[in-house]
Amino acid sequence: MDVDPIIELRDIRKSFGAQRVLDGLNLAVRPGSVSVVIGRSGGGKSVLMKHVIGLMKPDSGQVLVEGQDTVPLTERQMTPVRRKFGMLFQEGALFDSMTVAGNVAFPLAEHTRLSRREIAGVVEDKLAAVGLGGMGYKMPSELSGGMRKRVGLARAIALDPKIVLFDEPTSGLDPVMAANINELILQTRDEFGATCLVISHDIRATFSIADEVFMLYDGRIIASGPPEAVRESADPVVRQFIRGEARGPITIA
Amino acid sequence: MTRFFAWLGGGFLEAVAESGRMALLLWEAAVSLVRPPWRVGLFFRQMEFVGVNSLFVVLLTSLFTGMVLALQTYHAFRLFSAEGLVGATVALSMTRELGPVITALMVTGRAGSAIAAEIGTMRVTEQVDALAVMAISPVQYLVTPRVVAGLVMLPLLTVVSDFVGILGGYLVGVKMLGINGGIFMNRIYELVELSDIYNGLAKAAVFGVILALVGCYKGFYTSGGAEGVGRATTQAVVLASVLILASDYVLTSLMM
Ligand SMILES: Nc1ncnc2c1ncn2[C@@H]1O[C@H](COP(=O)(O)OP(=O)(O)O)[C@@H](O)[C@H]1O
Ligand SMILES: [Mg+2]
């Protein structure tokens, strides 16, 4: 890699009891890229992402964010690191006690000294950016799954973070809505200049937006590179996963 | 046999671990209280939820408790021609014991369960993680205001409970059973000391912390979707009720 990675995971190991989820995982994300981690359901993709943002600590290994190891940091020391991130959760994770506008305004009200008027302006801009202009008055419970994710994205980018994490942004959405979310991921990078780390088991969607693909299997990254390179990989596990075949080295445990 | 001891030991270890995690959560909540930012609105909202919204149910249960106490003691005391002491008995029972305990148990059922359900839902839908990701301490944002609300509001509700309980006793004793109202009240003034009331309020404050903390704790450690939220809610009510009654005994014996 010719530029320093913005996120780097080094030899991460993580077990829950006897279950080993991450087992010597290495990963480096180039700044300004859309990097996609693919892997089967339950394979540890969300666990990986929680390590990146510090919601989980590894049993061993290093998590470097812009060169700084975040593993030894306390929750309070993590604050400046977290400010670099925005995260779109799998189901949106909207605060259901607040309106859509309240959700997007929340990080602004907590972390900036903007006036109410200014915040309302930013909120409207961000909602418009995800195609939900004028919907600020709705409650999260009134929204469809795709809309919730878009509100989640508006909230994630409210503070113009350097890095945006997407956990299964297109799962459970119809193909049109999924394509729409993919557009928004590219837009997040192009308009806001953010590095995007995306987790997905949706191969088709993934390959169309990725600059870099990482395949997670058995707790490790077994293949990485530009989508074309990974698509042509000779590794039987990668081939089976990408082609979606029932037969092969991947078995249902 | 070995398995029995393994089960017993396992349960004991789990109880110790759980107490430890709960104590840690309380400590974190307390530390968060002295650190900025102070979100005053959150505190008031929780005080309203825990306190004001529990007022009606506390009024009702305390009224009936005072009434039944008067009824029971009247029939017992009449055997010794000591009907005049009914008022003082009701007042002492309410201020020392029943006011705080009934209030705490009612608020546990109403607000403690709701706290567990609310935070548990936030946990399983990743809203708690979302707070952390936005660099907002979930303990400071969610736990501290609720524990403070329990600490402040339970004594206030208990004052109301004491008063209404005695009122209920008065209605039954004086208005229904015909005890002399002057004697009823005079005995109360003679026998109930301020320390009885203060001790009761101190207990109530402890109970308030317990029920809020247990609700937050069970919610915070919820896992397993909607079913898990239901489980957390039930467990919060049971555990808080047990802890309230157990700590009631300990506190009472310390105050004697
Ligand atoms: N907090 C946790 N405690 C115990 N096990 C967990 C926890 N989080 C995830 N796991 C386990 O780790 C494995 C990977 O989970 P996850 O990362 O959510 O998979 P996915 O790749 O579908 O996102 C699963 O088997 C899950 O049960
Ligand atoms: Mg996942």
C-alpha cells in the first residue's frame, strides 16, 4: 500500500467463550476508498466492525485508527477517536423516542455549539442528501426499513466524519432500494470525502461499489484486492462464496 | 450429588458476578454525575416519569393500606380497650415501614419494569451502541438520570404515602368505627417521632436507587431480541423487589 492506511487491524483475535470468531485477522483500509468486507452470516463481520469502532476489545492484536492504537484506550479516551467515525447500524438504530429530525440533530446538539436554527439547517441538508427532505417530523416507527437506514445514514454523516461504517446497509431491502443505498454510499465518499467501510453478504451490490474487497472466512481475511482480482481468485472458498454455490469447501456447520 | 454442588456453586458465582457488575454500574453512574455535560432536561424527564407518573398508584395503594391497618388493629386493640392507639399504630407502621416499602414496590412495578424494558429495547436494537459510537456515554445518558430520579423521587412519594395512609386510617378508625378523633390524633403526636419519618425517608431513598439501578442493569445487559427484553423486565421486577425487602431488613436493624 502506497499511502498509510486510515484503519488497520493487526492480528486480531476474539473469542466468545469457546467460540473463536476472529482468529489472527489483518486488514488495512485505504483513505478515501470504499472498502467492503464480505463473508457469510454469523461469520464475525459485525464483530469485526465493532472492533474498528471500539465497541469491542480484542483478546489480542491492535486496532490502528490513523496510526493510533485504540485498544488500550479507555472509553473516555476513545471520545476523540469516535468523533472521526459515523456508523450506520444494520437496522438503523434510530432513537425511537425522537423524531427523524431529532435523531439527525442529536449528534449536532451534543457535540457542536451550533444554534437551534443552524442545526435545523444542517438537519434539513442531510435529510435532503439521503432523499428524505421534509420528512423530519416523522417518528422512526412510521418509516419503512429503507427509510430508517437512510435516516441512520443522515445521522451518521451529520458531523461530517472522516470514516463512515456501514453494517449490512442493503440487507432486507428490495433491489431498487438497495441500489439507492449503494448510490448513497458512493455519494458519501464523493461529496463528503469520507472513507467508507462496508460490511455485506450481498455479493452483487458489493462488487459494483467497491474499490477494495476483503473476504472474511474462518476468522481471517482470506482474499483481498480490487473486485476484479477477487472475482478471479483461484481460492475455492472465495469462488464458492462469490458464485453462491451450495457445494464446495464452505459447509453449513 | 456433585452436580448439585456444581449447580449451587455456579448459582452463587453468578450472583457474586451480578452484584459486582451492578456495583460497577452504580459507581460509573455516580462518577458520570460529577462530569460534564449535565443534561438537566433528562433528569427532569426521569423525575416526572419515576415520580409524578407514579403518584396516583401510590395514593391508591397507600390509602387502602392505611384503611386496612386501622380495621385490623381496631379489632385486635378493642380486646384490650386500646382503640385510642389505632391512629398511632397506623402512623408508626406507615412512616417507618409500609410507606417506603409499598411506595418502592409500586414504583418498581410501574417504573422499574419500564426502565428495564426501555433500556433493554435500546440495547437489542443497538441504540445503546449508537450512543457510544456518537461518543456519548450510555451510562451517563441513560443510567445516571434514572438513578438520580429514583433517589430524589422515592422519598417525596413516601411523604405522600405516609400522609395518605394515615388519612385512610383516620377515615376508617374515626369516621367508620367511631374512635374519638382527638384521641386518634393526639396519640399520633405523642408517639410518632420525627426520626421515625426521617428513617423511613432514608430507606425510601435507598429503595429508589435500588429499583432504578436494577432496572437499568437488567436493561443494559439484555440480549436475545424481544424475548430477551421481556425476560429482562420480569427479572428486574423480581430482583428489585427482593433486594428492596432484604435491604429493608438490614436498614431497619441498623436504625434500631
Ligand atoms: N456479544 C456477543 N457475545 C457472544 N457472542 C457473540 C457476540 N457478538 C457476536 N457473537 C457471535 O459471534 C459470531 C459472529 O457474529 P456477527 O459478527 O454478528 O456475524 P455477522 O457476520 O453475521 O455480522 C456469531 O456466532 C455470534 O453468535
Ligand atoms: Mg452482522
